[in-house]
Amino acid sequence: MSLSVRERWMIAAAVPFVVLAFHVSVLREPLDQRLATAEATLATRGPVTDFGPVREVEALRARVAALEAGDADVEQRKRKLLAAWSAPRERAQTIGRVTELLRVQGVRVERSGNVELESAPFDPALSQLTRDLAEFGGSAPAAWRFEARTTFLQLAGALEQLRALEAFALVVSLDLKRRRDGALDAVLVLWI
Amino acid sequence: MSRPATTILFLSTARLARVDVASDGRVLASSVRARDEDSLRASVQVLLQAGGKPGKRTRIVAETLWTQVLSLPNASVDGLGAEELGRALAYELEPSSGLPAADAAVGHVALAQTDGALRHVWATQVSLGERDELARLVVSHGSRLDWLAHPAGLLAPEPGPRIEVWSNATLCDEPARGVQVIAAAAGRRTWEREVAAWLLRAPQAPVQLRASAELAELLASDTRVTRDPSLESEETLVAALANLAAAQDSPRFPRIEAARRARLSFGPALFGLAATAMIVGLSVWDLRTLERDARDLEAQVARVEAAAAKAQGLRREQRELSTALAQREPDLAARRSRIERAETLLAAQSERSSRLLEALGAHANPEIVLLELATQPGGATRIAGLAARAPAIEAFATALAPDMTTLGLLCEPASVQRRTGVDSGEAREFSLVVRPVTTAELAQRTSPR
């Protein structure tokens, strides 16, 4: 079949329009859709000016870090405190060491023995200490009473040495009475 | 056998003829047959397939082409080139041929005769589509279409007054007056009138008539007209066609060149290709631009959404941290407070007794004799003794007070009693109470004045 020149021109003119229509309706359509979706999303979001509470969060993180450090410090101090506290099985050994220390310092121990924890008149704040230590996981201390004959200087030296003893021996009560011969009757209650 | 230089195809309404001619004018092959096919293309196809390969160029003489002599004002054709004149003639021919001017290929030749301000142009016309189709057909048989022409005036054996009757055109020619082509179907009343008019103006000389016997009867009243049946002979027709095939001189009849048709046929295709290529190029550019824009925009969306998600995460973290801190900080403070209190108590208590004795020893003097030291309920310590005189007690208490303060103790005023007895003299019994500082007293001390 032969086409006239007019028909050929019409076809020649129509082909670009067909291509153009294909471009607009088929090829361009998905891209237009993508653009519209992205623009709509941006319009919904609006300009991003609030990037969140960065400084506040950083300050909070610093506080958390300080909290962790403080927590570790407290735990370490607690362990140290509890380490100084005699375990029940170590008490006999501590009593022996205290007795020996007193003897070395010239304090003559005449009697010693276990007493009720609350029997000695001590600072009430120490009751709080026992509660705190119990809360930290430590065991309640035992109270040990020493009756001795000594001099002022011997006793002062003994108490000074007691402070340096590498065991828990806390003087909670001290009573002294001077005898007619000048010696002192001393009653010591220690938490061990 | 060598290949013919020219093949000429003759297509009348009744007969088909093919003549192959060598370059020296020799007839190499010829054939004449009755026409069975109506369409020009089919008939040409029959002729091309009938013999061997056609010559290098093929010329087609077809009776079905439209041919006509037009008289145009000199003013309208002066200065026109051949191509422009052809287009002008196409418009002039459109009413009579019915072929749209834009779809017409026109061959034309100016006739020698003039008529005052008119110029006479003999034109032959075919549709561009038919011409191109024939050209492609010829090319498909290994030849090239040279031209197309109407047979009117082409096959005359000798010059002289003559009338050639073809199906849609009648050529009337006499050397003095030139060519006239009557574009009317033979045998009609119009045709008969115009032929008679021409004969009236024709000189008194014999007029050769090439027409069928029936048509010749219509003109038999004019004694000058003699029917010439020579072309009905195959030999005469072949000889005439061979002469036409070998003719090299400038044409004395209108012929439609094929070369121009080919060039024109490329126009729409080239335009279509160029325009399509341009559209495709623009489409690619547009798609790439859109794709890039979409990618950029989507990246921006992703950044915005990431920022929003990060901000949301930060806000969530802020809430979680705030909650955790609100719970843990007071707890830590309480634990730290208990630890510090325990540490302080332990430290204070562990040194209290030894420091007390140390202070008592440090501030002892010959006027003071300590008799008793007793721990009392509440942690206070009562210090009892004898003083040689009253001021010594005051001095002793005053000296003791700073040391007690450093131990967190408070030295309360001494109670003094005169010693009863014969040998007691100025001696005084006294007692001091050293007790822990209460929390209220501690707060009072540290508060700003």
C-alpha cells in the first residue's frame, strides 16, 4: 500500500507527538509521583529546626556518668567499710590480739567477757552505725568488756595502739576509777 | 546477451508492451500483450516480470496518466523556475484531474505557440504516491525509473496534422498551430465538439487520425480525416517505443521525472526522524532532570526523617534518663550519706577515747587530781576530780574545751563543791560533763550569723 505525501507528512508529524505523549503519560508519570510524594512529605514535616534536646541529653548523660562514678565510689567505700568490720569467725582472734595489746602496754586485764550489745552506755549515734552496716551487708558486732588495772599513761598508750590495730575493735565505753593507791580501775567495752 | 540500457514500458487501456533497447538503439527484446490488470502498478509488475532483468533505466508510458495543455497568463508564469511552475500547474490541474495539488507530481513542457498574453504549457500529472510506488517497484527489479509520460504525441511516426485519441485525452497537432490536448473522455459530446472546433481551424490538409474505428466514424464527415491504424501493428508500436527509448534529446513532451519524487519522499521521514529524535532527546533530558530532582528531594526527605527520628530518640532518651536519674540520684545520695555518716562515726568513735585521755593528760596540772571518768547514757562522759583551788578548775575546763570541740564534744560547765573534812583546806570537788554535740547545736554553730 502506498501512502500519499500528505499522509506521510501527517504520520511524520504524529510520531513525535505520540512519543511525547508516551513520555508524559508513561515515563514521566512515576517520577512526577515520586516528586509529589517527596514534596508532600517535606511540606508535612516542615523545616527541621528542632533537632531534639541535644544539650539537655548531654547534660543528663553527664549526670548519669557522675551517678555511675558516685555509685562506684559508694560501693568501694562500702566494701572498704565492711572489710574493716570483723566477721564473726574472726572475733576470737581479735579479742586475743586486743588482750595481748593491753598486756604489752602494761594494762593488767583482770576479767573480760561477752556482754549484751546494748548494755554499755554509748553514743546513740552508734546504734545508727550498726543499722547502716547491717544494711550494707555487714553482721552486727559483738560487745566485749575488759576489766583491768592500769595507770593513766598505760591506758592512753594502749588506746592509741588500739587505733592502729588491723582489726575492728571500737571502744564504745570507758570508765575509770582511781584507787587509793593511785592505780586506776578501768572498764572498757569494745565492739568487736 | 548484454543487459539493455533502457527498458520502455507501454501501458494503454488495452495493451501492454515492453521493449528493451541497447545503448546503440538496437532492440534487444520486445513483447506485446493484452492488458489484463486494471491497476497501473500491477501492469508494470507484469511487464517487469515478463522479460529478463530490465535495463539500467526504465521509462514508463501510460495512458492512464492525466495530460492537458494549460493556457496561463504570461504575468503569472514569468520568472518561475521549473519546479515552481510545476507546483503552479498542479493547482491549475486540480479541478480537472481531481488530484490534490499537494499530492501531485507534474511534468511539463512549454509549447512554442503563443496567444497574446497567454502562454501554453503541456502538463502531465500523476499522484506522488503512485509515482513513488512505481519507482520502488522498478528499483526492486534492479533498474531505475527515468521518467513517466503519457503516450499522447510520443509515438507519431512523422510530423504533420494529426489527431491521437486516448482514453482520457486527445492530442491534436499540426506544425503551424502547435499542439492542443483535449482533456475529455473520447466519444463524449464535449470531446466531439472540441475536436470539430480544432478541425475547423485546421488547414486544408490531410489529417491523420489514430483512433478506434468507432471513434473514427464520429469524425468521418470531415473528408480530410484519414484513420491511421499503424500503431495497432506490433512492429510499428515496438519501433516507435524503441525510438522513444533511445531518444536522448531534450523532451518535446511532458515527462515526470523520478529523481524529484525520491528526494521528496524522504522529507516526511527525515522530518519525522528529526522531530522524534529531538523529542526523545528532550525526553531523556527531562527524565534525567526529574530523576535527579526526585533523588535530591528524597535524600532531603531521608535527612529530615532521620533528623526527626534522631530528635525523637533524643527526647525518649531524655525522658528515660530523667526518670532514671530521678530514681537513682536520691538513692545514691542516701547511700552516700549513710556511708559518710558511718565513716564519720567510726573515725570519731575510734579516736574519741584515746584523744580524750590524751587531752586530759596534756592539760593535767598539779592542782588537779582526776578521780573518775565514767561513760554515761547518751554517750556523755563525766569527768570527776579534786582541785586545790577553784580557779584551777576553770582553767582546766577552759584548756580542755578546744580539744573536745575537735572531737565533736561539748564541755559543759563544771559543778564544784567545797570538800568537807578537817584537812581539806581549799580543796574543791568538781565534775565536768563532756557530751556529743547535738545536731541542733551543730547546725547553730555552722549557720551564718
